[in-house]
Amino acid sequence: MQRWRGYDAAPGGWGRSVVTIGVFDGVHKGHQATIGHTVARARKLGVQSVVVTFDPHPAEVVRPGSHPAVLTEPARKAELIEALGVDVLCVVPFTPEFSRVPAEQFVHDVLVEHLHAALVVVGSNFRFGHRAAGDVALLERLGQTFGFGVEGGPLVAEDGTVFSSTYIRSCVDAGDVGAAAAALGRPHRLEGVVVRGDQRGRELGFPTANLLCHRYAAVPADGVYAARLIRRGQREPLLAAVSVGTNPTFSGRERRVEAYVLDFSGDLYGERLALDFVAHLRGQVRYDSIEPLIAQMNQDVERTRRALA
């Protein structure tokens, strides 16, 4: 898959293409269906498939301080999109200037002049251009003018719930990692670098990897989870019991993500790791002494083994 930074990175002599456009945070089942449809249509037409996405998230530029929790960091999102067979991933820098581009100019400059779109695949709620003034009806009219078709990407739903990034964020925020995984088609992943903590887990016999995550990362609700831990360069994941929260037993104030890695001895400091959250085991509890906390942690380890068996 080719990766372009900006639509003006399209090479000279670039032919026709089938294009889909969106933030695609999470690359969930709905996104997979839309992108898969784009790839299939491109192959049938004998042209290139292009996914256009944006960085940073448009919400942060248009309404500073409103950045939603991020389900997939840029590198992970690119990996997931590449796995769907896409020919080109075009990441458009979403700047204040770009946010003010009118809908008609966006179509002309991006889809016509640079990407030479033969077909554009979008969802029924697709909006584009300054103040999101453009919709699918306008895109269809402009397509007739400039000579490209417009098709709707299929919606994916289960039990009446249409899968969306907003829905998945709400699942993660509530700690329902099972529902999030059902919509994503895989467990929700959290990435970060292992940093030094208070070393309290080591004193209790449960040394943990303290994960420093991106400021906008979608961190599950406070509680204890069964997760698979992925190290770079390692094919087989490790099993981990993960605590998310402030360690109320020790009157902690800083919210942390700490992973106790089962059947592992070694140093993870400085490593960038990924945690795939599989199951929510329990909520966060404050204990009056160390002994019941250690007993509970032993139970958490056994439940983690069962959940990940």
C-alpha cells in the first residue's frame, strides 16, 4: 500500500481511482464494509483504490478541546486499512485553512484534480467542506458535473445498533470491552510506553508494567481486565491482568494503566507495548488492608487465565 501525506502527493500521470473518505477511527466493522466495497469496486473497474483520511481529528481543529477519545492511533489505523487490500492511504493534514475550504472546492481540488475519482464511496451521513455544508446529495450533483459516480457504503448493525466510532467509544468508556470488540471485529487495543511507577506492585508480589498512553487514547473505565499483551517483534502475545484506575487502596490520585504480565520475568521499561482488552473482570475496589487486596489479585490472575484460555 502506498502512503501519501496530502492529496498533492499523487504522482504525475495518476490514473482514475475509486475513493472513500472519512476519519475511520477504529476501522470498525462498518468502516471495513465501506473500505472493502471501495476495494472491490476498484478491482472491478481496473483502477486504484484510495482511502482519504485526516490528521489531526477534524473536531480538534474546528472546535479546540473537543477531540474525541482515539480508538486507533495513526500507525495502527494504517495497518488495519492496509490489511483490507487498499492501494493508497492518503492522509490529509487537517489544518484551520483546510477546514475553511468550501465543499465544491474540496471536490474539485481533491477528488477531481488530484485523485481523478471515477467513483466515490461514502456513508449516508457523509458531510464535507467548510462547516460541513456538503452532503451526499451535493456530492452526487458534483459527480454528474465532473464525471464521477457516487455510491453509499453499506451500514453494519447488530440487534438494531449501527456500529460507529461514537458507539464504540461509549462502550470502552463504560468498560464494556466485549461490546466494543463485537463492533470492531477484534479486541480494543491500547498502546503506550512502559514507564516507572511507584514500584508498589513489586512489593506486593505483582510487578506491573505502567503504560504511558497518548493523551487522547480511549482508555477503558476504571476496573480490572483480562488482556493480551503484544511486544514488538514477538509473535505470541502474553497474558496480562490489567488494572485501570487510581489505586484507591493507596489513596492514589493519578489514573494509570498497569499490566501484571502472567508467567513473565524481565524488564519492560522503555518498551512500547499494546494491550488487547478481552474481558472486564471487576470494578475498582478500595480495601482496608493489604491482605484482602493480595487475595483479590490472586483471584484476578486466575480469572484472567480462564478468560484468555
